[in-house]
Amino acid sequence: MSKFDELTAMRLAEWAGYMWVPLLAAWGGAVSYLQRKRRSLGWKRFLGELMAEMFVSAFVGVMTYLMCASVGLNDMLVAALVGVSGHMSSKALALMRAQYETALGLDRD
């Protein structure tokens, strides 16, 4: 295997090792959605909204992971925070945005 191929394989393996982050967060988002909606929607709309909720939750989970990693929290606490933030979904995103705006001194609309 060439040096380039080894490096590429190592990078792919490293990224694959982090796949638990968006998956755990998406799982939290799915749980939140299922608790709220139960059987009140039609099948197609239910699946569409579930996928959207999981997508937002995965994004929030990755952002939570990056923040936790930047301050060096232990892995078990990071996993718990990723799951909880995924469950909070867009609420967690709004909290992150508020903190960001406060830190930068931006006006909130």
C-alpha cells in the first residue's frame, strides 16, 4: 500500500470512529419525536418529520461533542451530553446560539 493510501485509510478509520456521535444524538432526537407525536400523523408525514428531527439532532450532537472535546470532558459525560442534546434537538441549538451571541456581544432579535 502506498503512503497516500495508508494515510487515507487512517483518516477514514478515525472519522468512522466518531460516527457514534451523530448516531447517538439522532437516537435522542427520535426518542423525543416519538414521545411527542405518538400516532397523530399519517405515515409519510411521520417519517418525513422523524428524519428531519434526527438530522437536526445529529447536527446538535456533533456540535455538543466538539464543545465537550474542546474542554476535555471525560468520554462517559460526553456521551451523556451528546444524547441529551440530541433529545433536546432544536432547543439545544437555540441555547447554543444564545450563548454564541452573548459571547460575541451580538444583538438578539
